Amino acid sequence: MILETIKTTFILTISMIGIFVLFGMIYNFIEKKNSSYIQKTFGFNSILITGVIGTTVHELSHYLMALIFGHKIVEVELFRPRAAKIDGVLGFVEHRYNKRSLYQRIGNFFIGIAPMIFGTVAISISFRLLLPEMFLKLNISEYIDLINTNNLQDIYLLLQQNCKLLFNMVFSISNLTSFRFWIFVFIMYSISTHMSLSKADLKNSSSGLICIFITTMFISLICTVLKINLSVLQSIFLKYNLYLTCFLALGVIFGLISLAISFLFYRFKR
């Protein structure tokens, strides 16, 4: 029974937070490369320019998620360019929580990874408002239909297709004369280059991760003792992960487009 409980615990925990961990690693890798190219090309001030929007959205994400999980906000600085030149910290959100509250402790994980979620939402909203024609070509409703039928192969093919489509649309000659397009590029670039998680974010998330693991272990123990069939729960988690994958993959695509722009600037300057 102990082995079965541990096995179920790992399955449930990974099903719940594994996708965030995977995409968090991808976002961090993209942003490190991005920051390297842009700083080598334009210097530290380029990080401050993109930080006006990017850091503000990043810290606002922490702030909103902290409110959702009932944390007390102690101090907030959404963007601090002058101080950042001294300590390298562009912004921060200081919050406290009741350590006896499981809900608030679990919230630490989601507060830490919040920029991935709200950053992608912010880019998507900007995309929808500024470039509605391009946005509609992504076939968002088709993703929902495929997820509801658990059609993994077609979801992958659609993601691949939309990735190519976005790159082609973004780097098309017709967009170069569009004012709205350049506004979107600046917003997208600013947010995607500040979406990765800092060491403080990761530390905050890890404390919540422990509580999530303990909670899933308790659920697993109940399921094992009562011999509850987990197939229904696993089906729910599958759809949950498919929705998250499609959503977070959009953020990765925008991050890769930003990386391509940074690389082009870097190569051009050389």
C-alpha cells in the first residue's frame, strides 16, 4: 500500500505542476539567451527600456496571484529603474501569508510562476486587440475541439503549423509599414524578455511545491485505502495539461520570435 500511495502521489503531483516546471525551464533558457544578445547589442539600458512594460507585467503577475491566494501585500515596486542600476533588481512584490493555511502555502508555488501565466495572457490580449486578423488565423477554437477528443497527434501538428504561421506573419514585409504591428512587437518583446522566473521566484515556488506534494500524498492515501479508480482523475488531468501546454506553448513561440529579433540585432551590429 505504501508503494502504491507513493506512486500515485508522484503521478498526481507531476500531473498538477510538471507542465509549469517544464515550461519554466524553457522560458528561462530563452530569456537568458535573449538578455545576452540584447545587452551585448544595446547595453544595460535596453533592459530598462523593455522593463517599463515587461517588469511591470512580471511584478503585477506576482501581485495579482498573491491576492488570489489571500496573501497580505507588504510592499510593491512594479518598476525601479534607478535602483536597478545599483542592485540589479528591476521590481519586487513583498508578501506574507498565514503558515497555518494550506491554501496560502500552496499559493506560493503559483505566485512564483505567475509571470508565465499572466505574461502569456497579456501578450495574447495585445495580439487580439492590435492584430485581430492575424490572431483569428491561429484557430484557437480548433485547439479546444482537439483537446476535448484527446487528439494528441493533431494538437502537436496544429501547434507546429501555428508556430510556422506566426513566424511567417510576424516577419512578413507587409507588417513593416503597419504602426499597430510595431506597437505589438514592442509589447510582445518587452513582456517575453521579462517572463522568466528569478531565483526569488523559484525559491518562493519551492515552498509551495512541498505543500502540493503533501496534499497529493493525502489524496493518494485516501484513494488507495478506499480503492478509488483514478482513471477519471487522470483523464481530467490530461485535459488540464493539454490546455496548459497549448496556452504556454503560445508564450514560448512569442519568446522565440523575440529571441530571433534579438539575434538579428546582435548579428547586424557585428
